[in-house]
Amino acid sequence: MPAATRAGQVLGKVVQAAEALHGLLTVTKFLDEAQRKHAETILEACASEANFKINEEVFGKGNSLPESECDKEPDVKNRTADTWRQHLGNLKHAAAFLCVQKRLAVEFPNNFAVEPRYRRDELTKELLLTDKWLGSQRPDVVLHFTRNATRIQCIYDFKFPCGIADRSDPLSDPRTQAQLRRYKDLGNEDCLPAVVTPSLGVSRPSSL
């Protein structure tokens, strides 16, 4: 084989390798600021749509549950909890998760997870995915490094109102604050965990 031909083949392989490396570097990353904000817009839309959809399916068009009924037992078949508040929350979370999985899969298929469960290794303190409940945390939605759910970028938790008059800020609830502090221990210090509500969208505490 002529030297020029061999040199051309070597050069071609070098170029292919460089292109492959460049492709790897461009797809294995966190979302940039614009992409993250777009993902959050999708989460906000899914929260709003899930809240509207379930209220309409359960109570009829234009109706919702009076706030006074929220802690009473649901008088429906196939109830998912002992109170209306919990039952509606479960249904709205399920609807929001379907929406998120559908829409984020189109935009950022390798950079999000719905309800991943995490724990830290007792010895190495490395963050791991797990199916064990004891000592673990399960955020609603996680944005993460491409194809690596244990390199967390941002964490989000859906909060849904029970009655139509409930427009309170969940960040003011001590239970939510404690939950977000636990999530902070899982993830990226540069992106504090956030809650997503139908009326307020994505809300982050100023500090945790």
C-alpha cells in the first residue's frame, strides 16, 4: 500500500476519533441556563394542566372542591387516600408526571428523571439510585447530567392545592422547607430545590 494511502487512512481515523469525541462532549452535559428555564416552563405548564384536568374530571367543568371538604373522606370509587386533599394530590401528581414524561422526552430525553429514588452509600457517601425506601429520598422531577441521574442539576417537587381558594405559598410551610433541605443534600449547590404549583409556577427559597 502506498505511503500516501496509509497516511490518508490514518488521518481519516484521527478525524473520525476527533469528531466522535466532540460529539460526546457536546451531548454529555448539564442543561444550559436557557434550556433549564425552558424545562421549568414545561413543568409549570404540566402543573397547571394537571390541576385543571383532574378538577374537571372529578367535579365537572368549571367546578372544584370547597376548601371545607379537603380533609374529609373521598366519596368516590378507587380512592387513593383517606382524605380529599391526599386523593386529589395523588391524581394530580400522576397527571403531571405523564405530562412531564411526554414533553421533556421530546426536548431533553437524556437529562431528566421522574421520581428517581436516591440514597447515599454509608461508607463512600456516593449518591446512588435505589429501590429501597429506608433512608432514601424520592424527588418528583430531577434535571441531571446527560444519561447520569446521580449527577443532579436541579430538583423539583409538585405541590397541588385541594380547594380552589387555596393559593398559599408552599414555601411558607415548615414541612416543605424541611423537605427541600433534604433534597438540597442530594444535589447541586448552584441550583436550590424548587416547588412547582399551578398558581405560582416554579418557586425557590432564597436559602436553605
